[in-house]
Amino acid sequence: MTTTEAHIHDVAVLGEALVDIVTTAAGASERPGGSPANVSVALGRLGRDAALVARVADDERGAALNAWLSASGVDLVTAGSPERTATARATIGENGNATYDFDIDWVLPSPVEIPAARIFHTGSVAATLAPGADEVRAAAERARATALISYDPNIRPALTGGHDDATARVEALVALADVVKASAEDAEWLYPGVAPVDVARRWVELGAGLAVITDGEAGSLAVTAHTTVDIPAVPTTVVDTVGAGDTFMGTLLDGILNIPGDIDELRARVRSLDHEAVLALLNRAARAAAITVGREGMDPPTRDDLAG
């Protein structure tokens, strides 16, 4: 992993940070967000040393993003100098689900510098939107020598460049990844008519060590080369679903960080997790996501919240 620092973070995240312009029946408001940024905040709330590499402009929205990240202990590393901070217009429906319309410039330096970390995480718009998506994949390839690779496709159809191109980009990153997490909605968009468990199995065959599919009220499942685990959803009152999957992802990575060993040992141990170990990881991540959907906006739990 390319770095100018001796310090090793728990997780380095590469991807978009943006401002969600959220519209509900009550009106519009602005919230910081972006799936990779949300993952870094979820990790920071859990006390992890997280760094986020993102394109954030020197403007009012950029300052708000930086303050939000800093409040959760996340180090922001700016990649390039965009003219304006990216936005996503999010409309929250009656069921709490969000739909998005993006204004984002995703042009990365080549090579993009990534702080050293035990885990490298990427996904969402950053991994499919040209031209930066190519550099994201290259960064993951470079990082693999020194870090566990984590990936969440978090598909945004309007920004993928088409189904076939998106699927090819997703599968290229899955093949590099040790941990993949996706929603059932993502899995259905990528592989129409294929059962989520079979999507997860396909990704393990492509090279992923642990493949997880989340499905809201239907629960979640995980597949490794050795086991398949299903869990029910955690009962909760849904306020909105913003950040739920990212909280699940961050909490999953937090659990994996508890596994000891150097990168080779960590990679081997993740790939050989037994049924009970995978079950524990899923249950904890699901509890964290349930807390988040019970709150307005991206407000993930702290370690004390999860312990309570």
C-alpha cells in the first residue's frame, strides 16, 4: 500500500463523501453522507482508527463533511481538488427507503495515495463511476499485499455506466476481496432472478473469503468456502434506512479487526471462519444496523450502545 506515513490505521476507506439533500414529506434538509464515508464513521463510532480518502472541496459543504467525520474520529485525506463537494438528492418514501440523484465528480490522482491500514475498504459510486473506478481497482490491487480487502458494491444504477459494465467492475473487485457485503437489492440488480445465497456462493467462487447479503426485514446471510449462515432481522421501528447497510459493513469490519495475526494470518483466518464465528459477526452487525434505522439519518451506535 502506498503511504507517506509510518502510522498504520485500522481501516483505510477509499470512496465518495458527499452531502445528502434529503426530501421527505416534512421538507428538505442537508446531511453528510456517502456510503464509504458512512462506513468510516461507523468504524470511528466504534473506536476504530479510520481514514477516509475522498474528493472533498474547500467549500461550505466540504467543511460540514470534514466536521462530521472529525466528530467520529475519522481522518479525512483529500484526493484532488474538486470544484464543489458532491451531493446526492435523497427522497425518503413512506416505507423509509431512500432513492438518490447524484452530482459527483469522481476523478482520482493516479496513483491515489492510501494510508497504511490493516483493512482497505471501498465500494459504492467510487467503484463503478468512471474514470475514478479504474484507479479504485488499481488501489485495491496495490493494497492487497499489506491489507485485507473489503468491498460493498452498494449499486447506484444511474451511475454505473450500464448493467454489463457494472457487473464486470463488481466481479473484478469481488475477485480481489476478502470480505464482500451487499444488499439483496444490489444482488437482484446484478443477477436478476438469482437467489441471494447463490449470489454469495458465486462471489466466494470468484475469490471472496466471506460474502454477506443483507435483506432488511428478511435478515441476512453469509457464505464462506466452509459454511453458510442465515440470521433473522433484529426487530426495530424503522425511522429511515439511510446508513443501515454502511453501519452493518463497518460493524462487520470492526469484528474482523478483533481477529489477531499479520495480514497473511488474518486473510487465512477470515477465510476459515467457522459457523459460530460467522454467526457472531452477523448478529452484532445486524444489531448495529437496527439501532441506526431506529434513528434519523446516519447515526450509528458506539461500542457502549452495542454492549447495552
